[in-house]
Amino acid sequence: MAKPHKDSTLAKIRDARARMMVASLSALAGKSDQDRFDEAFEEYANPQRRHLVKMTDEELAELLATESSGSYLHHLAASILRSRESWRTPARWALALSALSFLISAVALWRSF
């Protein structure tokens, strides 16, 4: 399995959660851990499509596996994966072939006049 990128949103969220757990156990926890957690939580709670599009397929699949099926994040990740997979199927080649066929027929029609 591919190792997630250090800069990925999912890794930031997990790192912030781990830091928050450690900070909550420690009486000497500084405010910087809380700020990082708040930043990551805000990104997690209000994700935008542009943030999730940057994730790899493996990270999106992991997100689908860890989020509840009714959550907004789950639906957003599923939508992005479906969009990516739709262009990996024969539909992409069918579209290219139909465009090529249109060009050939247009050229043939033009040459017939």
C-alpha cells in the first residue's frame, strides 16, 4: 500500500488528532498544538472539493473506509473517485473515437463538393 504524502489533508488531520490527544493528556500543552488542531479540524469539518481533488486514490479510498456512509466527506470523496474512474473506462476512448469519426465525415463531406 502506498504511503500517504506528508502534506496530504488526511495526514494533517490524523497528525492534528494525534497531537490533540497527546496535548489533552499533558498539562503543559502549548497553544500551538491547539491552533494546528483547529486548522485541521476546520479543513476536515468544511472540506472543499479542491482540497480532496489533491488527494491520491488510495487516500480517498481510505477516507471512504473510515468515514460513515452518510457523511458529507464520504459522499464528496466517492464523487471524486467516480469522476476519476469514469475517464479510465472505455467511455474515454468512445468519446475520442466519435470525435475522430466526426472529423473524418466532415472532411469527406467537404471533399465531395
